[in-house]
Amino acid sequence: MNYVLRRLGFFVLTLWAALTLNFFIPKFMPGSPINALRDRTRGKVSPAALQQMLTAYGFKPHQNLFVQYLNYLGDMFSGHWGVSIGATLGTPVSTLIGQALPWTLGLVGIATVLAFVLGSLIGIVAAWRRGGKVDSILPSVFVVTSALPYFWVGLLLILMLSVWTNGFLPSDFNYDNTLQPSLSPGFIGSVLKHAILPAGTILITSIGGWILTMRNNMITTLAEDYVRMGRAKGLSNRRIMYGYAARNAMLPNLSGFAMSLGFVISGAILVEYVFNYPGLGYLLYNAVQNTDYPLMQALFMLFTAAVLIAVLLCDFATAWLDPRARAKG
Amino acid sequence: MTSLLVQPTAATPAPATTSRRGRGGALASLLRNRKATVGLAIFLVFCVLAAVPQLFTSVRDPNALSFVPSQQPSGAHWLGTTALGQDIWAQLVYGARQSLVIALVAGLCATVLSVLIGVSAAYLGGVADEALSMLTNVFLVIPTFPLIIVLATYAGKGTLLVVLIVLVVTGWSYGANQLRAQALSMRNRDFLESARVRGERRSYIIVFEVLPTMTSLILANFLGAALYSVLTAAGLQFLGLGDPNSISWGTMLYWSQSQQALQTGMPLWAIAPGACVALLGVSFALMNYAFDEISNPALRPVRRNRARRTHS
């Protein structure tokens, strides 16, 4: 119980720190939204009207900082994230996020889970067949792929599978925008086709890390006494491999996986940018381009909260799976 | 059942490499490792390019718009020219400097910070440890890339200094966590106890007794931080958050993307600088993994002839 409480305390404290950071960074940095907005609406709106507009959207620079801070904290928790002041002037931030969220979850989420499952399996097999052909080339290959820049792999894939093949696979957007969103096979096919290249990019660059860590953990675990014991008992190889060795070797990777699940909604900014995929990362990029402060703040808050929740869940899972963690806490 | 027979060889380190390493031995075993030599070779090539770019191209100002735009590769322009009329090869050569500087400086500063915070947290213990590791953990879970983007935007589109500061601020926490764990495991060793009994000062113990035993971990951390910095800086510049007039691979990527290089038949403009970023990243990653193999013999590649002998 002590362990769970400690982790909960950490969760609250970190969330608070991130929110505070999120509040104070824009306040102390040069560049103000009112100037940015003035530039964009250049002369079309009078300064007074502009000021009024911003105040209506929750931008009150002359209020006491502490009061602003308290209001901000309250707004963040109650979902009053304000209204976009960027290119999508006037749209509620929550609507924008609601539109982008499913695309990111679908694309990046599935690609991340796939990379973890495939990578762990390959790592398990490689460690089991230690010294085999696969194992002798595998580490070098995946050390290389795990160091490749996301966006470069994306560009290469676009070049090879889209440009050179005359658009065999689409290289931008989430679906063919001549189609109406529906549950028809044509639309779903279009969505899948548009997801192949970005998902492939994520898979190629992230699978290497899982393979290498899983292989290394597995090699260490295979030298343990309880594995030898399993052999002495005459258990089948499959049973030893998955039930004895892999199960324990997986534990340290679990927290990494939880973190990367948390990073799903923010992690693929570059991929979404390269492929013009309208997910949350692309939304953040656009918010930054347009100095859309309310949108930026809400997105950043969401990104942090996602990681924290994932880490918290993983802590609970570890406490449940591994009694040693409970005792240590 | 073959795997059952092979397995024990994996657990026991190969005899040829178990001889005790002295001080110079770390370097020697690094050179014996093929991944490390390949990584080091790539790194040295880039160092030469960064130090004396004028030896490799006759162009003196790679950003000047001094050639016919959009030329395909030829004898005069090895990789062709950009849509703006710059020589791509010359830009690549001159761009090496900034990427290397970012990698080394940001990597170094982040490592120093993580050593300072990680080791002192472990050594001081108590409340100081609680506070410092809390700080580390907070930085560990805050999503860095969005934070970097947001920071770089607020700080005005990044000069080199802004990019460096942002990379260091977001890059130290992972290493600090690892170093703290390592230092904690050594806290009650005899040689530290004896130093304390000798009456050495705390700063002396940390610098001359604790740190030397952690050299390989610190080096590995530096390589990891450098890799992170190279990739992140290139990503930032690619998004247009760096200085668009600087000469670097990320900036080249930014211009090629904004001029639609892939779609207009000039793939080299985008692919070549990306390949350089990838190569530099790979060189750091290879050296880093080699360090892992050296410090943990179980991970080393199994000698093929030994494996075969066990099979028969």
C-alpha cells in the first residue's frame, strides 16, 4: 500500500510540475499572442477589438499572476481549454483535439504495440538461438535501424514507394479526401492505404530498440538457475523459453513499453509532419507555426498526462506482478 | 536440443577476452570490437570534414546562390544543385561542423549535468537524494520533443545557443537516473569506506574514488546523449525551428522539404543530408552498443567456430 501511495504522490507532483512549467514558459518568453494575432489580421481588426477578442478567449495579461495561475489550473482540470487563436480562430481547442486524437491513436498506437510485440518475439528467439546465423547479424542491423532519424526513413519510403512508383502508395493525409467518411470498404481501404507508409516508418525505427533490449535481458535470464532447473525437470523447450525465461526477461521492458505507450500521442510529431497526417503531432506543429497558445498549452498538458497515466498503470502492474517492487517501495 | 548445449557457452565469457583489463586495456578492447571500430571510423571521417571543409570542395560560401538551380549530379556538382542554386555537396561538407558541434557540446554538457546530479544524489543520500531523484524523474517523464518544440518557439526561432540549451535541459535525466543507480550500488564498498576512514574530503572521494570506477558508464551515457542530440537537433531544424540561414544538415532538409525536393525530381537534396544525420547517429549508436558488449561479456557475439564445436 505504501508503494502505491508513493507512486500516486509522484504522479500528482509531476503533473503539477508539468502544468506549472506549461503555465510559466509562455509568460516569461518573448513573443506575445496579441502581436502574432495583430500580424495575422494585419489592419483588418482594430487593436481594441482584438484585445476584446482575446479577453473573451481567456487571455488577460493584466490580471494578478497568481489568480491567473489558479484559474489556469482549474481550467486545465475541468476541460475548459479555451479557444484556438491560430489559423483555426475561434474553434474550441477541445474540438480540434477531438478531431485529431483518433488518427494518432490509431496510427501511432497500433504501430507502437506492433513494434513492441514483434520486437520482443524476435529478441526472444534471437537470444534462444544464441550463436545462430540470425543472432550473429541481428544486433548490428538493429543498432543501425534504431539510430536512424524518423523523418529520413519517412522521406526514403515516400521516395521509393510513392514517388518512384507514381503514387502506388499515398504519401500524405489520412484518407483520400474525395471520399466521404463512412464505414464502406472503399473508405476503410483508403484509410489503411494511407497508413502504410507512416506506420512502416514508426515500425522500422522503433523495433530495433525492443529487439536489442529483449535479447540482452533474455541472455541474462537464460543463465539463471531456475532456467537450468526447468531443463533438469525435462520441461519442453517452448515452456522454458516463454514460461520461464521470457516472462522474467520481459519485466524490465514493461516500464519502457508503458512509457512509449504514453508517448504515443506525442511521439510521432516528425512522422505526422512528413506525411501531413492530421494527428495530434501535426496539430502541435501547426499550433507552434501560428503561435496558438491555448492549443499548445492544452496539447502539452495532454501529452504529459498521457505519459504519467501510462507510467502509473505500469507501476501498479509491476507491483502486482513482482513482489520485490512492493517491498522496495 | 542443440540450443540446450549451446546455452552454457553463452553464459560463460569467451576465455580469450576475460584477461583482466588494465588502464590502457579499455581502449585496446574497444579497438578489437568490430562495431566500435566501424563507429569510430565514421565519426573520424566526419571530424575531418568538420575541421577542414575547404579541402573537400572548391566552394567557399555554400549558402550563396551562385549556380544554376536544380541541376542533376554532374562532374562539376557531384550531387547536383538545389532549387535555389547552391551546391549540395558543398553544403553537406560544411554542414558537418554544426551537427558535430551540437552532438559533442550538448552531449558533453548533458553528461556533466547527469553525473553531477546522479552521483551526488546517490552519495549524499537522505533528503537531498529524495529531492534530486524526484527532479530527475519529473524530467524523465515530461515528453521531451513537444517540450523542445514549444521551448524553441517561445525562445524565438532557435539560434545555435537556444538549440543547445534546450537539448541539454531535456537530455540529462536518463543518464542521471542510471548513474545514480550505479553509484548507489557502490556506496558501501570497502574502498570508499577506507577513504572515509582516511579522512578524505567528500569532494575528493566523489571525484577520485567514485567517478573513475564509473568511466565506462559515463562514456556510454555521453554517446547516448550525443546520439539523442544529433537526431533531435536535426528534427528541430527540419521542422524549421532552427536558424534557416545556418549551414547544417537539418537546415538543408528544411529547405528541401519546403521546396518539395522529392516531388520535383531532386531526391538527393533531401536524402543526402538525412543520410549524413543517420550515419553520424549510427556511429554513436555502434560505439555505444560496443561499450555494452565490452562491459557485459555475455552479450558479445558468439565465436562461430566455438558454437559449431558445441553442436557436434
